[in-house]
Amino acid sequence: SALHPRYEVAKRARVHAEITPKVLALARLAKSQGIALTIDAEEADRLELSLELMGRVFADPALEGWNGFGLAVQAYLKRALPVIDWLAAQAAQSGRRWCVRLVKGAYWDAEVKRAQVEGHAGYPVYTRKPNTDVAYLACAKRLFEHGAAFYPQFATHNAHTIAAIHHLAQGRPFEFQRLHGMGTDLYAEVIGKDKLDVPCRVYAPVGSHEDLLPYLVRRLLENGANTSFVNRIVDEATPIRELVADPVETVRAFDRIAHPRIPQPLALYGADRKNSMGINLSNDDELRALTAQIEAVLAKADWRAAPLPAALHKDLKGETHEVRDPADRRRVVGHVHLADAAATGRAIASAVAAQPAWDRLPAASRAAVLEQAADLLEARRAEFIALCVREAGKTVLDAISEVREAADFCRYYAAQGRKLFGQPETLPGPTGESNQLFLNGRGVFAAISPWNFPLAIFMGQVVAALMAGNAVIAKPAEQTSLVGYRAVQLLHEAGVPAEVLHLLPGHGSVVGAAMTRDPRIAGVVFTGSTETARLINRTLAARDAAIAVLIAETGGQNALIADSSALPEQLVKDAITGAFMSAGQRCSATRVLFVQEDIADKVVHMLAGAMAELGVGDPGLLSTDLGPVIDEDARKTLEEHAARMATEGKLIAQVALPESCAHGTYFAPRAFEIPSLATLTREVFGPVLHVVRYAAKDLDAVIDAINATGYGLTLGIHSRIDGTVAHIQRRARAGNCYVNRNMIG
């Protein structure tokens, strides 16, 4: 990853075309100088990619006669032993030897968190430290068993490990390795003819203080952990017997191998609900299976949508329109038969009649229906992924997240519904009285959802209202009615009565207006523009009827504030993710980056470089970072805004659009530097980032300017000073505050 900014599985073709020649050139240089070259280990999701690359270099005829090429193997990976066997097979084919540097592992906490966040079936690493210690010894034994295939190198500061490896070696050649400045006293007992007489390589980082500080901090964190031998050996309260305990015996004594306090990723939320099931796209088997399923869906796709339940709208007079793929407007995705005002009236009447019986259903029964819907979503995720890619222009990665979030909504509201609606709350009161609080549905809710999350927000709105005992009239966005139609069909299949949940695809000026004017609507849940939310609010208030509930989520000028202590590499990565992923079409997307002037030049330079690595194109390809914007109206609005920013601000960078984008509604992502937040008069929904410099003394003025926009959805903070983070959190008025991470995950 030090050799290329996009060393990722999704960029596999680029990796082999651009990085393999670099590694081979380095290896040839090392060979010519008579030194060894070891490639360090990466995160687990890049393991197979790393092996592919190194296998190609290792087998190159130009390295014939040189046995200095090697790699690090991490023993905490559950795949470590198969990796060693694979390396041995490569050595046998080439007739050469690998240098293998065996380490315990460097990214344990990150690997655990990533598996949890992405909903993987399990962890790529062992969850107990003693398990890793045992695995290290097993890997060492396997390296020796393969004989001439390897020159083993053992990086360790653990006295027990040193003794065990010396015993396993039985005189065969190997070396120990230690970090410069660490383990000096320990290895004084190893080096020399009168000791173990084994060579020890001392390795040290080389470079500037600025570049080395993160590396050194990571080493301190690893070796300073409370389970580390280096840490424990200086603790006089730790008994020697415990310090040098055999890890094999320790593991044998466990009643269970996995760590009891680290739940499996799918059990992350405990008894309340199951985590949504993800897909490990770095696993070739899972990727191939998903690809085959999506291709099977597309091969027979004939997507159509119409009002539901169909029996209620047999004589529908509304128009039918084509749905075209925003990535290629020449491609027809499906057809939608639109509802009219008469269909809206019939649906509301049917829902009003059906709601009381649904409300009387026990909360546990309604929750079970929602959980069944979540299971069905995951079972049929290939179809919904394909639909989101084709109808909404979402990338495969975004579409996977969309299905996961929809399933998560179902399970979350089911869990909350059991708590809130399952049993009445008994209230304190005078002797002889029984006071109970019951929660019930209000009636019929109109759910008006956006196109940017056509499945996740659509399902979230609908299932929340259903769980609370309401009937629902769902109006999907005009651009994404096919997704809404399949979602409602799935909910009906899961057990929601057709009369309780209606679908009305159609124009907002027809269906939306008719619903919000109707006095029988008890509430509206809406996600979209602030202007539309205000219009709905005024329409509901003008009715001569019971006062309706309005739950509205709108977007805004979401800001990310970075002070001079921020780590520029992480800041730029998170700003790129927040501003440009999903083609910038998220309510929570990063619209404005406030960066302290002390680091602004460096950040702006890095931002331009990072943007140059973004790939815009067909969202159905895993290598694509950004797809199209939703339609021509959105693209035109963005182009007009970019033209204004070009005169009122300064262009930092613009991502090039390939010729393949000519037939879609693509907009080239851009970043502009602008003088102040006042330059922006309204939210522009798309991949445009605005950068504003500020002086440290003006931090409060920056927060005041953000608060004054009238929006309050998300805020980001990048700072390594706790006091600054706390100060911004206290003063900023935002619903979600993200610290030292991206704003959209």
C-alpha cells in the first residue's frame, strides 16, 4: 500500500498492471545488491491480493538464483497455515526459497471492528491472545516442516516463544528479529556461541520524524498492551510461572476457544437483534457467488410496478412510463403504472378500515412479521442489489449497504416495538388505583421516501409506522418506484396484510398532494428537501381535521471541521468518502470542509491527488468508485452550481469522466475552495466539496456560521485534541457528530 494509493481488491486490474512491475523492479535491484527484500503484511482483506502479486514476482525468471525475496505472515490470521502451505507450493514450482518473517499481527482491533461493521460471518483473526500464541508456534513448526522452501525469520520479544522456536528448529537454520530499542536485554541471553547461538536481525524504521511518528506509536501500542510480554515482564506483580506459561496448556484449559466477551459479528447487538448480514468482497468465493446471483437476476429481469394491492386498482386510469438506467439512458430498466388521485382515495379508505385490526394485533406478532421481512431481504439481496444499481445508479458496494440497512431497520424497529408496545407501562398512583400507559397506532400514515435511499429509507419509514400499529400508504420517489414495489411485495409476503400497506407510485403533485390534503391521514413521514417538507407542513396545517404528525428528515450544509492536529491522510480519506461516495447523494454527505490554515496547503494538495485516483463509471463494476447522479435535472443543477463556483471560488480538482459515461447522467466530481460559508445559498445534492480555510482564533465563528445555516443533520470533527472536540460538540447544533471518521458510514 506504500507503493500505490489504491491497493485494493476492487482495483485488482490496476494493482497487477501498476504495482507488480514496481515490486519486480525493487526485487531485481535487491538481487543486484545482494540484499533481501521483504514485503510487509497488509490487512486481511488484501491477503489474497498480496499473495497473487508476490507469487507473480517470485516466479519471474529475472530472479533466478536469488533467494532473498520474502514476505511477512501474520499468525493471528486464521488463514496463516494455509498461506504457508501455498507459499511452499510456489517454492516447489520455482525451485527457489522464500524468506518468511513470522509476526503475530499488527491490526487486530481494526480487523475485529471491520468484521463487525461489515456484518461478516466471522473474524479473520483469533479473538484471544493465547490462541494467537499457539498459532504462532504452529506456523513456526510448519515452516520448519517444509524444509528447503523457507528461510524462517521470527519477529518476537517473547522469551517463551524464543525458547519454543529454538527447540522446534532442531538445528535447522533460522533467525530471530527484534525492533531497535526493544528486547535488548532479552536477546543478550540469545546471541553468542555461549548462548543459543542464533542470529538476530535488528530492524529499525528510517525517515523523518513526521513520517515515523505514526509507526512508532503503533509499535508502542502493540508492545505496551496489557497482554504483551514486553509490558508484563516489567510488572513485578506478575508471577514468573504465569509469564512463561505454555500457551498450548492455557488454550487447553479454556471452556470455549473464542473470546467470551467478543460476540460474533452477526451477534453484535446481543439478544435485541441480529446484525445485518454483509458480503466480504475481498473473499473471491463470496464475490463469485454474488456475481452469479446478480447475473441470474438480470438475465430474466422484467421489472414492473403499479399500485398495490392490485385488486383495489383494477380500473386504474393512470399513465405508464419507462424507467431508464441513469448510467446509460439508452437502457430501459422497467415500467411503472402511475397512481392517480382516485387511486389515492381508494387506498386511504381501505387503509382506514384495516388499521384497527392491525393495531389490535399483539406487538410480538407485528415484530415477527418485520423480522421475517429482514430475513427475506437478505435471502433475496441479489435482486435488490441489481435493482439499486440499475434503477438508482448505485455502486455495488452502496447497494449492498442499502440492503443491509433496510434489514437492520426491520430488526431494530421490531426490537423497539416489543419494548414499547408489548406490555403497558404501570404508573405509580394512589392506593386502590391501577394506572397503565398503553401505546397504540394513530391511524394511517403517509410514507414519502427519497430516491437516494430507495430501499433503506423506504423500508425504515414503512416498518416503523407498521410496528407502531399504523396502516401505511407508501409513495416511493418517482425515480425509484421499481425498488419500492418489490419492497412492498416482500412485506406482504412476510405477513403484512395487503389492506394495511399500500403502494402508490406516482407524481408528487398528484399522489403526494392528495395524501397530505386528505383529513383521514393521521401523519406523514418524509425524507427529502427542506422546501418540500415545509410545503407538506403547510398543507397538513391547512386541513380542517385532527392535527397530524409530521416527521421530516432533510439534508443540509453538512460541515467537517479539521484543526491543525488532524492527521492529513485520514482527514483527506474521510473527506473524499463523505463528499463523493454515493455520488455525493446522501443527506449526510460532507458538503463543506473547514480546514485550519496551518495545514490547509498540505490538505488541499493531498485532496487534489486523492481525487485524481477516483474512478467514475458503470456502477455495476466493482472497480467503480462513483456512478451517475440520479437524472438529468440533478446533473443540470450541479453543472450550474459548478459554473458559479468557478467564478466565486477556486477549482481545486475535477475528476475526469471517461468516454463510457457519455450516455448516462454523470457529473464530474469537483472540489472548490471558497472564501466563506456565505458563498453557498442552498444545499447542492451531488459530488461537490467546498473547502474553507479558517484561523484557529476563528473557530467559534466557524461553528456559529454552521449553526446559522438552519440545518443540523451531521457534523464532522477531525482533531487529536480532546478539549477541541468537546468544545465543538458542546457548541454545534447537529443531530449526529462524527469524530475522526467519515460522516456517512
